[in-house]
Amino acid sequence: MIVQRTSVFPASRDTVFQKLRQLSTLQAVAAPYATFEPVRDAATAWAVGGTSAYRFRLFGCIPFGTHTIHIVRFDPDGISSREGNEHVPVWNHDITLRPLDDRHTEYTDRVEIHAGWKTFFVWLWARAFYAQSGSGGSAARILWIPARAGRACQRQWRDCCATSKPAENRLEMQPTTLETASPGI
């Protein structure tokens, strides 16, 4: 089953890509639906060919096994990882970054899920996860938007990358979002 979500972020592709390089961004974006705690010497920055393991908890409290992430592509145009754990053996995640202009980037998450009889339930959870993370929710927090960005911004920026910016300049953009979901491929 496939979950796909597209958002437009008010930042350059390079800004979005730099944020995606860090484990801390995944951790901020995943909350509160999931937490990723590094196992042993897991990567805190992603690189092609790297494989890392994380203790995965649903909603931050329900143990859901050790989640492994193997990076197969990592460049400014997009990221591909082959992921999985004991309960969801296949979580193939592709991110596409497409610059719309100097200050806007189209960001698409596409996840292929295979979990046996649990696939439908995992797919429902993934739809909810990507709905909250891409539609002005936690994925928008990977960006720092200047205060002069105007009415399109909302005052919500409190975590992730905004901690080093003055409070009056911390804003979150409500990105434009398109969603497609396919119950089977």
C-alpha cells in the first residue's frame, strides 16, 4: 500500500535539504506519532549507504521494535530509504524536493508499506501521520520563516530549528498540501 503527500514549503530547496540531513529533524517531525531513539552508534546525520537502527515507539510510549533505516539516495533532489522493523518489514520511503522558485519548494513524501495482515492498519496510521506532519503540522517546523513572511504564517514555532532565533521571528508556515493515497499497488 502507498501513502503519498505533497506540500509546498516557503523555503529554498537547499534550506529544506539541509534540515533533512539531521536526525533531530526526523525526531521533531515524527512527534507525537512516533519517537526514534538511536541504538548504539546510530547516525545523527544521513549519508548514502548508511544503515542505522532506532528504538521505535508509537505515540512515544508503545514499543514497536527496532526500526532500521538504510539510505540509498541522498541528494538535493530527493532522498530514498529502505526501512523496516519487526512489525513492518517494508517501509520504502522516498522524498522528492522540487524547487518552485528561490523561496518555495515542493516536498513530496511517498511511502510503500508491506506488513502482512497489518498492512491496512499501518497504512491508516501512516495516512494520519503524514496528514499531521505535512499540512502545517510538524513537517512545517523544519523551516525557519522570517516574521515578514506575512499573513500566510501562523504563530506556532516553538521547537525543532527555531530555538536559536528570537521569539518574535519564530513562525510556522501553513504549507499548501495535496494528498494522494492508494490502498494497493
